[in-house]
Amino acid sequence: MGSLYSNSLRIIKEGQPESGAYIASPNFPTYHYCWLRDGSFIAHAMDTAGEFASSEAFFRWVGRTIQKYGAKVENVCNHLEAGRPVGKDDVLHTRYTLDGSEVTVDNGWGNFQIDGYGSWLWALSEHVRLSGNTHLLKELCEPIQITLRYLELVWKLPNYDCWEEYPEYLHPYSLATAFAGFDSIASLVRTGQMDAGPVAVEELASQVKDFILKYAVYQGRVVKHVWPARARELPKPIIQSGVDASLIGIAVPYNVLPLDDPLMQATIQAVETHLHRPEGGVYRYKVDVYYGGGEWLLLTAWLGWYYAITGKIEKAESLRAWIETQADGDGRLAEQVSGHTLAPEHFEPWQKKWGPVASPLLWSHAMYIILVNAIQDHRS
């Protein structure tokens, strides 16, 4: 598989303490926590590599953490039923300390992000498919049902996107994770492998998909943001929001739309046209200013993953090769690379605020592992 592949496995294992959490980045203080979003993809990467003990430890950590804070879900329900606003501390958080506690050092952090909760249900179901460990579903039945209830309550509420921005909107990527959470558990229910409790997962998956198709599409492709419903106004796509590379996830891996759907193909084409630098990597979105808006290695691998699954192996290999050239001398992959930034004037202010770009980023290594294994799967 190559040295970067083995290095990636090593870095991920070193970034997983006994609790089972995955640290986002060991060398970047702001990322000394575990995000369910990052962790779900890291766990899936370990599953594709056959490292099932690592992923199982993560899923158990998530289960314990959700059970610890599960009472919040009923609190959210009470707020909504009473017509009271749901505050940032009322919700399940997006990140936790490595021992599974809420992070309290910076009260301004945007805690309300739903995508990690859909992603962990998807990743868990993939783990069961790949490992055959159905016992884990019984062990984690309560936190799974808590998560389903939480997503049922909040999926239509404005929240921060997967880049922890734009809390005033809904986000098709985040909605896709909710769909994947409901849909993946629905599949397990249909095969008799688990009980979803009172949550109508099949119906909810259908509702989320219909919402995306009805309100998140403009000129034949999916947009980055959606206006939420307001008094006497239905949701609507935010036309000027453009395309976001995370929208690849609508097809790969969340399967809201099939790979050959014209809507998905047009969305991918927009990513290729507007966000993929020729002979280079993939940007998040056109007006990104975080560390100057560099090329993200995990998104480059994500586009390569899409190419591998759709049989465009030469394109997938090209992106894999480019990622490999971005590793530093110690075999570490950063969050982003800054040679061709979209907004270079914003690089230095971020560096002064938080230090150098995060490296290694475990999510970058995870997506590289996923890409390598997707290429291998196609070839075999």
C-alpha cells in the first residue's frame, strides 16, 4: 500500500487514547478534541483497513458520550413544544474532550451542528456491514435511539454547517447526513438487526430526501445553503451561496442520490469547475478565507473517492498521487496546503490567531486511506 498509507494508520492509532475518541489533530491546540464528524470518517477509514478494534472503540466512546448527555434531547423536545428557542447549550455538542465531556473553554463555539450525529449512525451501520459485528448494535441500542430522536427533532432547525459556519441556514450536506442516519438504521431494522424505537426512520429518510430535492436545488444542481422556513415563507435555495465540495457527500457516501443522477452529476461538475485547481487539490468553497482558503487534502481525497466508485480510476489515481506529494518529511498530512490560496491576505491573521495550519489532521489521513482502499476495491 505504501509508506503514507502505513504512516496514516500509525498516526490515527497514536491519536486514539484508551477512551476510544480520535483527537482531531495532536499538534493544533484548537483541535485537541474529538468531533463526531471527523471521528466517523476516521472510524470508517479504519474499517476499510480492517482495523475493527479501533473503530469499535470509537463507536463505544460515542455511545457513552451520547448517553451521558442524552437528557438534553428531551429538553430540546420540551423547548420546541413550548415554542421556546433552542439555545446553543441546550443541544448535543459537535465536539467533546477525549474523555467524553463537553468542551467549556470557549463559550462562543458553534456547538449546534447536526451532521456528526447522522454521520456516526451511517459509519456504525457500515462498520456492522464490513465487520459483521451485529452485537455492537445491541450494545449501543440506547444511544442509537437517542440520536434518532434528536435528529427527528432538529433536522429542520438552522444550525452550523460542517465547516462550523453559517448558523442561520440549513445545509444540504448536513441534511444528507441526517438522511444517511435514518436510512442506514432503516436498513438494519428491515433486516431485523435492530429496533429503532418510536422513531419512524423510513418515513424520516424519505422526508429529508424530499426536502433536499424540493428546497436545495437551483438550476439543476444542489446549492450550499437553504433559507429555513419562516413566517408565511417556505424554505428556498440560497442562489448566491454557490457550490461546496462537501456536497460530494450527497452521493458518496450518503447515497441520497445515485451516482448517475443528473442532479448529482451537475453538482460534481460544479465542484470540478469551480473548486478543483487543475493539477492540484480541492477548495472548500469559492469565498473561503480560513487560513487564506487553501486546498484541502481531505476534500481532494473525497473527490478521488467519488472517482474510484464511478470507475474513473485514472482521475482517482491522479488525486491520490497529488495528496502523496503534500505529505511532509514525517509523513504527515495537513488540513490544507497554502501554495495556491483563494484569499492570501487572510492567511497571516489566522496563523497569528491559532498558529500554523493543523498537521497532522487525522481526518486528512482517514480520507487518504479510504481513497486508497476504494481504488484497490475497484481493481479487485
